[in-house]
Amino acid sequence: MYDVTIIGKGPAGISASLYTKRAGLNTLIIGKDGGALEGAEKIENYYGLDKALTGKELILRGIRQAEELNIEIITDEVVDIKNENCYKILTRKNTYESKTLILATGSNRKTPKISRTNRI
């Protein structure tokens, strides 16, 4: 059983895992991809970066940092969560148990409702 399971392996999930692991908690990350950031062509306005890099490169840096702390990272899709004395996280391939659950799944991008006929 894990102390903390984080669903989502984008920047929020990876960042949360660094804090929980450094706090001495046995941490698991489950995610199917790196989220919206993965497709970004160029990131240059992010704290601590001295040169531009792709979203995929930034995600890989975070994953490497988590792996250096021995945080387990599973690539899989969560299909159900049950709360029965602990959280039971069901994925397509396995079931995991955890005392605590953090959802870091991001959000869908929203397109503003601007009429195309009213463009300047």
C-alpha cells in the first residue's frame, strides 16, 4: 500500500510527488501521458530555465528528477477509484491501494466563444 498515489504525470503530478517523497511518504504516480504540456513546441517563460525547450523535454526532466528519488511512475489509464478503508485505484492493467489520493489530471482547454463574423 502506498502512502500517496498521484493520478496525473504532468507538471502538477510530478511536482506533488517530489514534495510527498521528500516528506518521507511512499509515493506512486499513475498517468497515461504528459498532458497538454507534452505538445508544446517551445517553453521559455518557466522559472529556472536558462534556455527554451520543448514541453516534452520539460516533462522528461521532471520524470528523471522523480526517478532519481525512486518515485514509482506507472504509465496506465485509471478507469475507476473506490474508497473502501483506503483508496483502490483500478487501471487497465492493475489495482493499487493508497492511503491518500491526489488528482493532478489537468483540465480541458477552453476555446473562447467569439463569433468568427465579428473579427476585426
